[in-house]
Amino acid sequence: MPNVFLALIQVKLSQFTGLGADTFDSFTNLIAETDAAIENVKHGTDGLKVAMAPEYLFSDITPGAEANKSQESYQPITAKAKAKVYDKLETLSKQYPDLLLIAGSIFYQKGGLRGKGYNVSPIMYGGKIHYKHNKIADDRHLSKDYSADAVHSYKESHADPFFECKNVRFGIEICADQGRVLTLQNQKPRPIDILIFISAGAGMLQGSLPNQVKFVAHVDLSNDIDYTKDRANGVWQKGDNGGQYLAATSTSVPQTLAGTIRVYSLVV
């Protein structure tokens, strides 16, 4: 039964305008702090280290996005900027090759102002992209009037939500795609150890959780959510009577960005 040391990286949206290639140093420093927090819990014990950040981490975020709920809240970076972020993520992963890093998501647009939008979560391990997963549900942030617009809808690719690392089985869902792993498991049994759920303004719905899962880890891009009262963040363990939210093994405040790092020690 493998050990997993999992860190949730919470960012205060009220003090965050998104990251890109030009501001990547902040993320590098944040991951250094996160890896140190995990190591403090791990204490040399064998196990997989995992760090996960929220949706839309790499995008252009209008200040006060959560308050105004405007379609202008999240805007994409360019495909060229996304490629630079990928390069920097690979460099970062080489510094922490034993850290499975779910780097939030990158919201980008390919092909100019009328091009397709993508919302992709790059998953790094061993100095390279271990897996990447694209969101399917369209948040319509590319539509000027926030209505359905075929030209501006997300393009689906790399949408299989299942992957493995070091004999630990994962599923991943991005915000409005919640419940997709459950749907696919109902079609074909595919048990997982941990469901990774990243979002921007979504809670975790009990009816959407996979049947074949041990833990659900959720981090949301939101304002100062209390982990003990709001189910938008935290780690949930499935049990005979449903399940329960777990207490973090350690909690720290990063120096790089306003937010919180919470580390959980799991046995899968």
C-alpha cells in the first residue's frame, strides 16, 4: 500500500492576477516552498510526493474576478506563451524530479482572436510532461456575451481522465467536468486511488464522486475559503458510511504568493 504525501496549493484570488511565462519565477519559488513542506511531513519515508494547484492558474485574471462573476474574469494567454510555460514547467520538474506536479491549468487560445480555446492541466514528473488533460466543459470565457459560441468553444483533446504514477492510480477532473470519471467508471470499471479535482468556483458534489475511489483531493481558485467549513477544498476519504474530510498533517503560509499550503499524508 503506497504512501502518498499530497499538498494542496491554495491561492487567494483577491490578490492574484494569474501567472504566465514572464511571472513564472513566482511559481518556481512557490513549488520550492511546497516541496519543502512535503519533505517536512515525509521525513524520509518512502512514498510519492504530489502537489496540486487550482484551475486557471496560468491565465490573465481580472482582479476581483470572484466578486463580479464577469465573463471577462478569466482571459487566455497565447499559444506561444503556453509553449514557454511548458518549457519552464519542464525545467522546474527537472529540479524536483520526484514530485508529481499537477500545475493547475493553462487557459490559452490558439489561432488568434477567433481561434479555439483550451483549458489544459499539465502534469509533470521526472523533468517532463507525464500527462496532460484538457477540460471538456466550456466556461464560455471566450464568448463576448458569455453565450454559447461554436467558434469560441473549447476544443476537446487529451480528455482521458485516467493516469498512473509510481503504481498510484489517478483520475482528474477540471471544474464543470465533475462527474466524468464516475460516468466512465459506470461504462467500464476503472478503480482509482485518488481523484484530482481542480476548479475555479466549484464545490465538490457528493453525487458526482466516483464509485471506485479511495481519496478525492480538491483545490479551488477562490477567496479565503475555510477548509473546515467549505467543501470546495480539502481531501475526502471514502468510507463504509460515505466518507469524511481529513485534517491536514501540516499547514503553512507561502512567502511567494498569498495563499496556503496544506499537506496530507495518505496510504492508498
